[in-house]
Amino acid sequence: MAKHWPLLVTLLLAASARAQEPPELSAIVFRAEPLSSESRPTVTAAARDAARRPPSQGAGRGQRPAPRTTSEDFSADIARHLAALDAEEARTSERSPTLIDPLQSLAALYENAGNHDAAIATLEKAVWILRVNSGLFSLDQVDVVEALLAARRANGQHTEAATLEGYLQQLAMRNPEDVRVSGLIARLADAEMASAYDLIDVPPPPQFTLIINDIPRPVELRSPALKALLAARRHYAEAILAGTRNGTESLADLIGLEDRLIDTLYFELAHPRLNYYEEGPTRFSKFASLWSVGERMLQSKIHDTVQLTRSTVATAKAMIELGDWYLMFAFNGAALEQYQAAHDLLVSEGASQSSIDEILSPEIPPVLPAPLDAPDRQHHGYVEAAIEVGPYGNARNIEVLATSADTPRIIEKRLRQYLEKSRFRPRFVDGRLTRSDRFAARFYYDY
């Protein structure tokens, strides 16, 4: 994994009711299903989104008891925990490390009872004990600090939560050789990505102009979602560096971190509202920079997949992913070369024709980039369309075949716009990439 160093160091340094007029195109999600489908997909958008989202910070940590249903149950449990704590403190001292686990359990009870203030006070005491025994910047306190961070967020104390998040970052920087640091940084990155999802509809602050040497210089502030996204990207890069440096992450874990870093690039591509690539002379350089980072990360993923799995199918899929990246940025020749190389690898290694067809000749060619799921959305209807796809994945000759009842014409227009702006991965027919392809699909939409 030494090849990651120059790239990752660069990364670290670089920084409704239905109405007559639906929302903007960026708020509409289209999802293709074969026309042969008898009914709409059974998996809801919310469920898909929950499956794709990074795990929430601190999930599965500590000794959180199962939720209870009555305040009387909580009160009784809390009283028992308080009595046990008092007894343990009398037996040892108020600074004893043996109080940490009971304090965490008590804090979890308070949280389940909805008493966030008491939970925060309890966790603060646990943090104090850990600092007294292990030092102000020891990673021994990470689990409790993460629980305190979650409690402050649940209590609406976002400023205090941000301070704790900064403290966790400081802990990571002060303990670069600790075997736990890579996991800590990865959890920080997961939390930032979850924030990017949650904040995607929050607009950026108003622009303002600075006068420097009598020259007005406009300042464009980043949106909250973009700030969270870039922080997540930086943290994933730091986690990979730490895991590589300390040898604490397996190759499979490092590939997982690579995938999560690459997901930040796809997230940015899929959300034009982030407005990271502003108009002007610097737009191309920023766009090219994103492409370059993705290319190198995907090339690295191919190499690591070969080392880890020795699986022909897994390697071919990683090669196809790089081809998709090329195609989205209009490096058409490089994209077709990757697809052909993946096909040739599968054939040469004796993969079954059914496996090859499933990967390279699906019933519906995948749209690039794959649409991200949005939370709490239900399908409003569908549009059935036939599309011709050119040799480089461009959609053309779009014909609307049918729509669900009450689908407004504006949705058909938006679907055409969506398809015309998208790329489709070219399919193989009889072992060759198609020069012209045509397929029909039912596009479910929600917004």
C-alpha cells in the first residue's frame, strides 16, 4: 500500500404534495427497472438509503441496554445503577477506572429515558476519570467521548458536539502510532458523510466581497454539505494513511476505506447543488483534479483486489468501475479499453457465460453515476421509455412509451433531460462492445 502515500498526502493537503411544477431536476430521482417487472420495487428508498449510508458514529459501542417502554422501568433501573455506583465508589474511589463501565450503562439508561442532560453529566464524569488515569490525550477515552458526542447531538448541543469532534481529531493527531487511530478517524469520516447526506438541501451562506488593495474579491462560502463532504474525504485519506503506516488494517479493510473515499467522489458528482466547481477559469482544474484522484484510487483498488482476493470476477468488476469513471469524464477510449480488458480477463480465466452476461450484458445498461438513494422518499409514479445508446454511452432517440396515471408532462421532460445528461455503460453482444444499443425500461420517479 506504499503507493497510496503520494496520492493521499496530496488529498490531505488539498482541500410535498405533488404540485403542477415538481421540484428542480436535482431533487428528482429516477430509477430504472425492466419492463418485465410486474410491480414496483418492493424495497423502499429509505431502506436502500439506510443500507448505503455510513454507519453512525459509535454505533454498536458500549453497553447500551435494550429500550424499555415505561418510565417506571427506567426509574427502577436507574436507581439500581446509582446504588451500584455508590457502592463501587465507596469500595474504591471516585477516580477508579472500575466506574467507567457502570457510568456508560447508566448514561445509556438516561438516554433511553430521554434525559439527555443526565446522560451528558454521567458521561462527562466518565471522561474525567479516564483523563485522570490515562492522561488528557489518551485514546483510552475515545469510546466515552464518542458516546458524549452522540448525547450532545441528541440534545441539540451542536456547538459543543463540534468541539468534541475537534477534540477527537486532536486525539488522533497526537497518537499517530496507536493501533486504534485508523478506526477512530474512519468513524469521524463516517459521521461527516452522514452529515453531508443530512445537509444536502441546506443552502450555502450568502456570498460577500472583500476589498483588498482597492480590488473587490468575491468570496464564495461552501455549503454545509460540501464542508462535511470534504472533511469526510480528508478523514478517509487519513485513516488509510494511518492503517498503512501502523499495519493495523487488513488489506480488506483498506479496500473498504478506499471504497468509502471513492464514494465521496461519486456523491459530489451526483449532487450539482454542491456547486464545488464554480464557473470561471478555475472550474476545469478542479474538475480535472477530482477525475485524477478518482482514477488513481480506482487503479489502486484494482491492484489491491488482485492481491487480496485473486478473484477474477472481483478484479473484473474493479476494472469496470475504472472504465465507468473514465466514461463519466468523457475519456471514451480509455473507458472502452477497460471494459474490453475486463471481458477478456473473464473469458481467459474461464468464467461462465452466465457470469459474463450478468456483469457485461445486463438487461438494462447501468446509468453512470449510479443514482444515490434519498431518505424517506416513496415512488410517485413511472415513465416507460425506449432509449438508443451510442458507442460511448450517450442516450439518444428517447421515446416515451407509457406513463403511470396522473404523471405530469413535466416529468417526461425531466426524464428526457436526465437521460440526455447521463451516460450508460456500453453492453457486450457476442463478445463485442455494441456500437449502437437500444433498450426499454420503466423509470420510477420520486422527489
